[in-house]
Amino acid sequence: MAASVSSSSHLNKNVRQHYMSLPQGDKCLVTYIWIDGTGEGLRNKTRTLDREPKGIDDVPEWNVVGSSMFQSKGNDMYLIPVCMFRDPITLDPNKLVLCEVLTCDRVPADTNHRVSCNKVMEKVKNYNLWFGMEQEYTLLGLDGRPFSWPSNGYPEPQGPYYCGVGANKSYGRDIVECHYKACLYAGVKIYGTNAEAMPSQWEFQVGTCQGIEMGDHLWVARFLLHRVCEDFGVVASLDPKPMTGNWNGAGCHTNVSTNQMREENGLDHITKAIDKLSKRHPQHIRLYDPHEGKDNIRRLTGQHLTANINTFTHGVAHRGSSIRIPRETFEQKKGYFEDRRPAANCDPYSVIEVIATTCLLDSEDKQESK
């Protein structure tokens, strides 16, 4: 039953703490974080600044070797700081800085979807668009098996694990709680967390966020998840279907609300948005995982609280539909809707961009073209 964990996790952490507690004067360690050429992986490196940056404009651009991260053949790429957080690993005054990646010609890299997303968010800013995303993930040992699963065989079937408590129901809670506190320290807008239906599968929620902030905060929350898991010697997988068979997959359910949806009779605006979404289902599916739906097809089967990938459905309090209208939203006739289609490994920038475009911009573009 012993889990396969990394050798680094067995290093003496007391020795590390001695060095981490040494004073650093007025210097500030800034860790740059960016999305690599896979559109899923995160990279990071650290530099020293002479003083603590007071804002993102105080953090200089940097460069990185594109060919070592699937992004170019030998050319340097530019790292453009866009969002800054406190560093929960090396502590104040040190910082984490999320960056966009530009090519040597200073155009967005292929997997830099933040630029186009930000343009859309600027167009719809008068709608006061709010998002909340529910990031599901699975803890794995280095052998690829879910953390604490039997090395030969399987745990008991799903049923006792969702929001469960107890050593036979909750696998890896220490990691989850450390990640939660790290996000709070950093300033990430983490909203909550819970154990999921499959053992060793968990979820955290980020939001409420407005506009581009949603993608920024979720990517940094993902970075911190991977970083915390590194310390514990396990892997956080965002695979939408890490285990075949009668086990739940992992999604990134996306909650959406405009100021009109939050006002009296906002349900009418929610219904209109859902109608628009129904007409562009294939386009959304292609953007809801990094491989144009090839990952999500393993998850969206019509089973395990999902709708079939080929069918668009919606319903009140229906977790087996493409779009869910929460019970309280239906009763109060205002609130938000939940898009349950995005995969766990989606790029949140792509998800919120296409949702905003479909629900808020398509009709405007058609009016302008007349």
C-alpha cells in the first residue's frame, strides 16, 4: 500500500529550513512563472532584484530558451510580467510573477492565449463579467498510480470518498490543506476545497474573479499545487480521465454571471446565454482542452456526472448536463450558470474568452456587420 514518492521528498527538511531562515538583506527573490509550449505545463525560474517591487511595473522583462520548452527552435522567448503575488514558499518580501510569453519577434507564443482573452475581456468589461472555476485534480505517485491506491488492485468503489473524512476515505489531505494555505498567503482568490468522488481526487475553487483575473489566479493556483506536491513527492495530474473504468473524470466547471444575470429576472439573460451556447457547442468543445476535444472525449461520456460530448443539454440542478442552472438561481430567478464541459487541463483563458464571445459579443458583431 506504500505510495511511490520522489527521492527529493525524503531529504532532510530541517537542513533546508536552516538556509531558508537566513537573512537576505534588502534583496528580493522574484520567481517568474509561465505556460510552456504544451499549453498545459508550467515553468519557473528565479532572479534577484535589489529591492521589493511595489507593483508589476517594477518587475523587469526576462528571457528564456524556447527550444527547451517546446516553443521555438533555438530562439529566445520574452517573459512579460503581468500579475504579481506573494511567495508562500520563500515568504515575504519575495514574489511570484505570472508572465506572458512572446516570441523573439514580440508576438504572442502559440500557447499564449492571455493576449486575445484580455482583448475580449476589455470589450465586455461593462457587463461586469464574474467567473468562478472548480479545478479538479488527481494525486498520483511517481509510478502513475493514484496516491495511496493498492499497488495491485483497486480501492473500494466510489461512494464513501466524496467530501469524506477518515484515513480509509481521504487520501492526501495534508497536501490539500497546505495548498489552500499557500494560495491564501499568495493572494490567490481560492474559494474552497473538497474531496471528490474518486479516491485521491480533489477539487479547489477559485473565484469570484472578474475578467482576465480568472485565468491569472487559476494558473498561479495550479503552479502552487504542483509546487506543494513537489515538496510531498507526489504528482498533481490534471488528466480529464486518469483512470479508466467506473471512476469519475476530472473537469474544470466554470461558473459565469453578468450584472444583468444578477439583477431581477436575470434568469431571462441566463436562458438567452444558454441558447447561444447551444448553437456553438462544437466550437466550445474544441477549446475546452488543449487537444481540441481529444482529452475531453474520454471524460464526457454521459456517465459519471457528465453530458455526452456530442450532445448539448441543460437543466436545473442537473449535474449530468452540459450547462447547469443552480437550484437557488432558478428559484430566485437571478444568479449564474455553470458550464460543466471544460476539462481539468483546459486553459482558463481560452475557456472564458470563448464563453464571453459566444454569450456577449456574437450578437454585437452581427449588428455591426449589418
